[in-house]
Amino acid sequence: SIPLGYFGGIGAASAHGILFKGSNFLDLITKLNTVVMDKTGTLTKGVFKVQKIESNVDEKEFLNFLTAVEAKSTHPIAKAIVDYAGEKEIHPAENIEEIAGMGLEGTVNGKEILAGNVKLLQKFNIDYDAKIVDIEESIVVVAVDGKYAGYVLIADEIKEDAAEAIKLLHTNGVKQVVMLSGDKSSIVRKVAGVLGIDTFYGDLLPEEKVAKLEEIKKDKTRVVAFVGDGINDTPVLAISDIGMAMGAMGSDAAIETADVVIQTDQPSKIATAIRIGKATRNVVI
Ligand code: ADP
Ligand code: MG
């Protein structure tokens, strides 16, 4: 049972690994009718594994260039590549720039390296093998000195409680669940199908996620939560009525910006938070 009052509510939530940064959010969450979610790291584990390498240059060199630039990134994709490379010596990368929603640019051993998605190659006007567009899995494409050099296939997994999490939202007053992702639309559609999410958008740049959320918020009857792991998601966390961050995998900036932090990384805890809010309100009123 839940002890009296908002302090009790905050305490009960914290016992479930849910941190509310203020009792006002405990109240507001009971009115939640729209939940907007990120995919990678929120509904999927965000733990990628390298499955296959396809390169048209020397494979060792290809991996060396790719690992060197990814070693400078905190993205879950970068971690997969660095883990795959293991302990081996890599050239240091210089002048690294993270291009939001696309990938990385940098210099390795005097060569100009690009590593990211197809959008990144398009941005730099690089010709690529047309068949890579049809690959229905996540890939990191690489260009060396302005030439397409190949790709790495990587895979992520849906979290164990993700499908249950969506069901629980629907049985706890949430009318609409929306998934926004920077990942490829084909993958986003697949994940949405498995989880029973009927509104989803893929291939979004960070600023397009903000625009989508603003569009959703235009309907003033909505009380909107955004749930993300925070890598590139701080702006959407900030403008939602309730910003919720996954705490264990999430970035420090996201945890700082969020109103509610789910320390266990389980999306089913969103519904737990709603239930605790409702139980608290019943006690307070
Ligand atoms: P999401 O979390 O919704 O997938 P992000 O904005 O974090 O959105 O990433 C969008 C896409 O940008 C990724 O799916 C990937 O294709 C590309 N990307 C981002 N960072 C990197 C990186 N360090 N290395 C390779 N690709 C990246
Ligand atoms: Mg993300």
C-alpha cells in the first residue's frame, strides 16, 4: 500500500526506481493521455552488435578508420563498433564532428572519414551502391576521402517488457502512443508492428522530432510525455509536459533535463508511474 501524501508518492515511486523531480509531476502524470517515445535505447536495448562487414577496400583498414572515428562518439552504435574492434591499436582520429541524426565526420591518418547513415553520404554528395538503401537492418556506411567504402551491419533487440509496456499504457488512460526515431523507417515500422504502436515516424532529424512534438502539443486537450534515453533527445524532453528519461543508459544531459527518471531502463515503469500518481491523488484528495 502507498503511504499518505505526495512525499509518500515520491517515496513509493523511488522504491520502484522511478525518480519524480517534484510532486506536480506526480499529479500531472494522472492526466497523461499521449506518450511519445524514442526507439533506440528506450524501446530497444540500444546495445548493438556488429553482424557483418561489407567493404570494397582492405577490411582491416576499413575497420581501423571506422573504429577511430567511432571511438570519439558516445552513441550506442559507436559502442558496438568499438567493442567489436576489441583492444587492437587504432590510429587517433582528429577534427571529429558529430552530425546530429546522421553520424560522424573526422580525419584519420590524413584521410577524411565519414561514418553514419545514407543521409550523411547524401549530405556530402557521395555516390554509393544503390542496393544499400534496401537493407532492412541498421547499417553504418563509411566513406574514405569522398568515396563510398562499404558498410557494417549492426543489430539491436527489443526490450523484454516493451510490448507489455505499450499495453499497460493503453489500460492506464493513455489514448495514443507515438514512436519518433532517427532510425530508418523500415526498421521503425517493423518495431512498431511488433509492439502494437500505431503512430510512428522514422528517418527524423533531431529538429524534426521537436517539430513533430510541437505539432502533437497543438491539441490543447493533450497531456504529453516524451520518453527517451536522451542521446540527441534533450530538446524534445525539454518541451514535453512531462519529460521522462531512461536513467541507466541515458545521457547526463537527459537526466538533468527530465522531470521523471526511470532508473531501471524499463519502459513498463511509465505505467507504474501513472498508477503511483493515481494512488497518491486518491490519498491526497
Ligand atoms: P535514434 O535514437 O532515434 O535512433 P539518433 O538521432 O540517435 O536517433 O540517431 C539517428 C541515426 O543517425 C542513427 O540511427 C544512425 O544511423 C546515425 N548515427 C548517429 N550517430 C552515429 C554514430 N556515432 N555512428 C554512426 N551512425 C550514427
Ligand atoms: Mg536515441
